Amino acid sequence: MSLFVYGGIVLACMGLGGALLHQNHLRKIIALNLFTSGIFLFFIASNPNDPVVQAIVLTGIVVALAATALGLGLVRAAKDYP
């Protein structure tokens, strides 16, 4: 296994721990982004030349971006709501 696989596992564990331990919603969103980045790194490092894995990771990046935008919008709306 390469160093990138271990790096992906470490990133995923750090992100999951941050999402479970922090109370601030913005920090939870950042931690979940770190978690998904670790998962993407693990997938790409474990199968570097597989086009199906690359397509799944690319789709996951787009979905993660949309989910982050939605989460940030919800945090902002909840902050503005009295």
C-alpha cells in the first residue's frame, strides 16, 4: 500500500472525528469536507488506473461541493433566524 492510501485513511479519520466532536456547525461542515477528501484520496490511491473509480470520485466531488453549498446556506439561514 502506498503512502497516499494511509494519508487518505488518516484524513478520513480526522474528518470523522471532527464531525463527531465539534458543536459548531461550520466546523462540522469543514470536517465532513475533510472526511470526503480522505475517502476520495483513498479510492484514487488504491486503484489509480481504473476509469470507473475516477468517474465515481469525480461525481463524488461534484456532490460534495453541492452538499457543502447547501450546508453553508442552511447555517447562514439558521444564524439569521431569530
